[in-house]
Amino acid sequence: MNSTLTLPVLVGAVLGLGIYVLVRALMPAKRSAVAQVARIDAMRARGAAYESAHRTSDADAGRLGSVRARVGQRVAELYLQQGWELRSLRADLAVLDRSWENFLATKVLLGAAGVFFGPLMFAVVWTLGFGRSPAIPVWLALLFATVFFFLPDLEVRRDAAEKRRDLRRVIGAYLDLVSMSLAGGRGLPEALMAAAEVSDGWATQRIRNALADARITGISQWQALGSLGEEIGVEELKDLSASLALVADDGAKVRESLASRAETMRHRELAEIEGSAGEKSQSMLVAQLLLCAGFLVFLIFPAAMRVFQV
């Protein structure tokens, strides 16, 4: 009898705790001076990304958009106060041009949905007559909340890896264009900007915006490329910035450095393509072997049944 009373109390406590955390995330909290200064510094560091995030949040219409914006701001402030930077995840979001606040709001709302989805699945199973224990909905709620909370991380990392591969291909072609512009007599700043204006793709547009911001802020263009590589987590841009800073005054060395770097990136890309093709061929071979094994079992099974029956 005691155990039958404890389990419903545990279920109610877990659900009440989840509702309390969600309500506290939506309620405005008093910010400390340190948190306010850190928030202002983060806004200043994000710059254009922060403005684009607010444009995206302003475009969200309806009650759901406002709730998502408030949840994202509260969770982002919590991360900031706790010192959870998650730089690799922020770099993935920067590559995808997504807002950090919207991403955190999506994680929290999906986790809250998982808390209610677990008991719903238990209700379906209980209706079918497969489970009667009151502890099952608690574990299902925790399991689905955890899985739903980390699903956006997997999606972001997968999409960011694909966009980084595309960006590396564009960087290789971009370096060739810069080298040709330098051979035509242009200076390094003009060659960098002219090569970025050839295409309107998202990769060249990010490079062009970084170079345009460098003119406004007064830093060198290779420093802007290094900052872009640091922001989106692309090592090739950071290495390019370091090499251009060393040989920026010598046009011949710049052309040689860019040409050799572009060739190295092409060889690396070819090696990655060959490795991916080899993995796919191996997986196809395994699938063919499994198909042959199933066919052999299908042929041998009737004869084996006759032998064992005899």
C-alpha cells in the first residue's frame, strides 16, 4: 500500500517540477550588474548576427513566436550567468546563420514536449494492456525529454558539417581567383574583394560581408577573414589569415602562397571524396553479402527441414 502511494506522488512531483521550471523560464528575472555588463558585451560582439537574430524574432508572428523569444532570452541569460559558452555549437549556428536564442528556445520547448509525450505513450501502451506500473510514465517522460532536448544539437552539427564542406570548396576556388587577380596587377585588398564579388552564393557572400566590415571597422582584410574563420569554426580561413599577414607586403610570395594553399585544399577534397566513395562501396558490399546469405538460407531451408523431419 505504501509503495502504491509513493509512485503517484513521485509522478506528480516530477511533472510539477517540470511545470515550475518552465514557468520560471518565462517569468522576468532581476539581472545582476555583472550579468547586464556581460549581456551588453555579448550583444556588441555579435554585431550583425545579433541584429539578424532580432529581425528573425520580430518576423515571428503570434503568441508562439513571442513565447519562443522570451524562453530563448531567459535560457541564453542562464547560460551566460553559468559561463556555458559552447563555442563549437555557437560556431555551428554561425555557419548556418541561426540565432543562439532561438536554438535554445527550441531545445527547451522540445524537452518540455518530451515530458508530456512520454506519459502519452504510456497511456497508449496501457490502453493496449502491456504496462501497469506507475513508474513507467516517469521514466518515459525523462527519456523523451532528454532525447528531444538533444535532437536539435544533432541536426545543427550535421547541417553545419555539410555547409563547412561546401565552404571549403568555395575557399579553394576563391584562392585561385585571388591569385589570378594578383597576377593581373591588382593589390591584395582589391583582389580579395574582387574575387568575392564573382558569385552570389552564401559562402562568397559571407566572405564579402566580412571584407566590407573590415573597411568600416578599419582592420585589415586578412584579419577579417581570420575573425570569420574563428566565428564559424573553419580552420582554413584562420590559416589563410595568418599566412597573408606574413607575406602581405610581397605580391609574388602572396601569389605563391595562395596557389599552393588552393592546390593543397583541392588534394584534400579529392582525398575526402575518395574516402567517402570507398566507405559507400564497402557498405554496398556488405549489403550484397547479406542479400546472398539470405538467398542461401531461403534455398537451404526446405531441404534442411526435410532432412530433420526424416
